[in-house]
Amino acid sequence: MQTEIHLDEIGYKLEIEVKYFRDYLMFNDKELDKRQSIYKKQFLEDLLEFPRKDIIEYLFKDDLTKFPSYFYHSSLIMVFTIFETTLKEVCEEVTKTLLLPVSVDELFG
């Protein structure tokens, strides 16, 4: 006897999660572009105003490289969250369908 595991609903939820993730990436990209153009404008204004140009250059260069990484790091966390959630749902469906004595929630490590 062959048991069929139904993953259609999980696949549908994953499609929605991926769509939201794409929207999230596009939003972050637009906001990052806006933020960087504001930073660059502010940088040029500060260069004219402050005598220690080396300090201003250091601070802005540091911000222009660090700030994008915050967006990208959050995107990686989101990918892993989507993957983990989907994998857990697949495991739960397999456990339920095959009537396994141990569920994914009972496994540690």
C-alpha cells in the first residue's frame, strides 16, 4: 500500500511567501537607493562646511558600506525563515500522513 503525501497547500503558501519576499527585496532596494542619494547629498554639503574632510569622508564611506549590509543581512534571515518554516510544515505533513510516532517538534539538536 502506497501512501500519498499532499504538499499542495504547503506549495501554495511557499509561493505566497516568495512573492512577499520579492516585494520585500524590491522595497529594500528602492529605499536603499533613496537613502544613499540622501547620504551623498549630505556628504557633499558636509565637505563644504567642515574643515576635517578626512573624518567626514571616513564616516560617510563607512555608512555607505555598512547601511546596505543591514538590508542584505535581513534578507538572508528572511530566506532562512521561509526555508525553515516550509521544511517544518513538510515534516509535519509527513508525520501526520505516515502516522509516525515522533514529530518534528519532539526532535532537538
